[in-house]
Amino acid sequence: MEHSSEKASEAESRFAGEAVSPGRWLVPALVFISIVGALSVPILATLQGELAKTFFGVANQTTRGYVMQLSTVASAANVGSALAMSALAIRFRHKALFMIGLALSITASSGILLAPDFLWMMVFFVIGGIAGPMVAIMAITLLGDFMTQKRKAKTLGYLIATVYVGSLVGNVALYFLSRGGFFADPGTWRFAFLMLDLPFTVVAFVVAFFGISSKLQKPHLAVGKETYVRSYKAILLNKSAAACLVGSLLFSGAIGLLVINFYQGQFEFSLQNTSLLLMVSLALFAAGSFFAGQLANRIGAKKLTMIGALGDGIFIVLLFFAPNLWMSLAFNWAHVWFASTAATALAVLAIDQVPMARGTMMSMRGMFANIGNSMSPAIGGAMLVLFSQASTDFPGLGFQVAGIVLGAMSIAAAAIILFMVKDPTRTLLREEKKAEIR
């Protein structure tokens, strides 16, 4: 057993010392797949009322709260998937995990398209929730392994920005379909999944198969129990890395469903207005992610994360307490900008906390982040249902309580990042610069 471990360590060392080029197709392939994976994201946010009518016969505050739980179960599945990936990334080839994730995405898209009732809808949302982290974690891990430190932050910024670009494209398509009354009849929302999700996911699978080289992986090694234990200990006993995980849990920029419900319920937003709201928000998310990638090396990933999380928390609270629509929209878009900045900078900050266990670290970060993301719709939906009886005397109370809780979580994340997390990117950039000079 010891001889086997020594051979594995030697093979890992040889691989780490080799100059392995990522090739010209890695980044374009990952960018394309990121766009495709996000095309259908706006469907649940925009068409909550239509889904509620299909499965419950009526769209009101209570049934909308139930539909929001689709996001909750998907996020819960994200957590389990990310936890499993923290171990699978040690043992299995990265491209294989990536391809399995895309195959599960195809299964989920097909199932959602054909789901006969709300229970089956939840089942296929769970499958999609399992697929998401497999694709996202492997994409970031590959970039972390094979990009220079100088290019890493910018490339991550591009990759995260393209996710929002994909959502924006999907939302534009939904906007023009809704303007034509396409979703007026119950059940026609299924065609949105057919047109925006399934065929493009199949194409993404083909692109990944041919566009991502199998050479961009560690050798297939026999690993023992001590390998897993060593990886988890390296992360959990590292104060900075562990604090990064807790910060990822508390920082939750994923309040889109709650915000959409707020504007549709309190200000009677139509489908067209909801789509326009999402278009602006997604454009800001993409721009914020892009600029965060550009600024991370200059300002520092830690400082950028802290500023973003603090601003996000403040404006989440303010948007639900604003005295009028336009002020609320301004606060909402400020929240979007700060949230996108924090999300991108936090990814840059986390990816090099424990370089020798990067796949496990990014999987655990995904798990903690998705626990936080699952809490957002759960808190929002629970508050809407809990305070639905008080809505006549205290309109918007459920939204305000949820806003205070979610805003406080982001502010707490900023404090943890400030006091407990170290920024390894500064040291790595200096070492890389010295190596270039030599």
C-alpha cells in the first residue's frame, strides 16, 4: 500500500512539473458551454405564474411560493452534488466528470419538458441540480490548473460573465415570445425549455467532447483512503480556506426569484416588464463579473470580495424598503453590481487557497455556496407563505423580513473575508513575475 502511494506521489510530481498547454480550444469551449447552460435560467424566474397555473390552477402568493421551491430543491441537489464532487475530483478524470454533468443536464431538460405533474417537475429539477456543479466545478478547476496567475482572474471573469450573457440571451427570447402572447395558454411554457435548453445542451455535449482535450487532466492514479483524508484536512484545517467556505455560504447573491416575486406582487409587473427587469440585471451581472476579473489583480481579490459582499448586503435590504418603484429598482441594480463583483472575486480568491487540492477546494466551495443559494429561495418562499395572512395590514412584510435576513448574511460574509481570509494571489503574482524575469 505504501509502495502504491509512493508511486502515485511520484506520478503527481512529474505531472505537476510538466508544462502542459491548455490548448487554443479550452477557453472557447468552456465559454460556449457556459452560455448554453444559462440560456434557460430565466425561465423559472420569468414564468413562475405560468408554472403555478399549470400545476395548481391559480397563480397567487401561496402557489408562487410553492413554485419557488423548485429552485430550493435544485439548490439542495447542488449541495449534494458538490459534496460528492469533492471526492470524485480526486479519483476520476476531469473531462469524464464534465461530460457526465452535461449528460445529466440533457436528461433534466428532457424531463422538465415532459413532466406530467409538479412532483415529477421537482425530480427533474433535482437531476439538473446534480448536473450543474459537475459542469461548473470542473470548468473552474481546469482553468485553475492550466492558466497562469496573470491570466487566471481575467479568464474567470470572462467565464462567469458569459453565464450572465447566456441568461440575457434567454431572457431576450422570452421577452419577445411573451409580447406575442405565446405563454397565454397553460403549459406553453414548456416550449421555452424545448427551444432554449434541450437542443443547445446536446450541442454543448458535442463541443465538450471534441473541444476539451483529455490531456488536461492528472494521470489516472490508484488513490487510497489517506489521499482523501489528506485533501480534506488540508482545506478544513487551513483557517483561510475554511473561512472562504463559510463566506461562500453566507454570501448569497441568488435572490432573483424573491426580487421577481416582489415586483410582480407589489408593483404588478407584467411578463414584459419582468423580462426587461431581468435584462438590465443580467447585463449588469455580466459587466460586473467582467470588470471584477480585470480589477482582481490590481486591487486584490480579497478587498474586491469584501467590498462587493458588503455593498450587496446593504442594497438587498434597501431595495425592499424603498418608498417607490424607481428607488427600489436603483437599489436592486446596485445590489446586482456588488453581487457580481463579490461572486467573481470570491472565485479568484478561493481557487488558490489550497492549490494541491484545488478540485476538492472548489467542490467544497460550490457545496457551501449552494447551501447559501438554497437558503435564499427557501427563506423568501417561507416568508411569503408565513406572512401571507398579514399582507392586507402590512403589505410587503414578508419581503422585508426576508431582505433583512439575506442582507445580513452578505454583510457577515464581508466581515469574515476581511478578518479571516488570506489573499494568496498577491504572492503568486509576485512569484510568477520573478520567474518571468529569470
